[in-house]
Amino acid sequence: MNAPPPAAPARGEFDGGCAGGEVFALRVIGHSMAPEFADGDIIVVEPDGALHDGSFVVARHDGEWIFRQLRADGAGGWRLHALDPAWPDLPLPGLDAVRGVVIQKSVPGRRRLGKRYV
């Protein structure tokens, strides 16, 4: 018997092994958020962080987790913006797709290069 796939977690619930409201860390993979975030940087994510235009967020898009900057689109909607202009902006159907706000970054082995975003 085939069971249906599990539903995507609600806002504030990240299915990466942490409880819904716990802060968690992820490693940046790729260059879509350069120059602010380099491949290998560590980002600290607050699942219940306040969202606003310009926040760096982790969101669910087309069935995948994605790290981008949240931008208002001028028509009352939102889009996910990559800092590297080679990557297109992605429409965001609603803020419920956002799973957390980046509050800090750390560069492994370079303690003084860390930065806070709140």
C-alpha cells in the first residue's frame, strides 16, 4: 500500500531534525548569494524570525530548500532574489513558504569574518 508523501512543514517547523522554534545552522553551497555569502559559509537561521523586505531567508521553492534574499515585488507579492545576477529572481506565492530568517553568518576558520543580520 502506497502512503501519500508527507506534507511540507508549517512555518516555524523545519524538518531537519530540530524542534520547530530552535535556531539551526546550514552550510552555504554554491555561489548564488555571492558576494555576501560564499560557498562554505555557515548561516544561522531563526525559524520564527521577523520577515521584512531584504531579509535573507531559507524557503521552500519547487520542492527544494533554497537560500535567497526576500524582496517585495511592488505588486503586493514577494520574490526570492539571488545576489549573483546570473541567477533569476523566483516568484514566492506566499510567506508561508519561508522557513526561517538568517540571523548570522560565520566563515569557517576565520572567526573575525562573522556577521550578524538582526
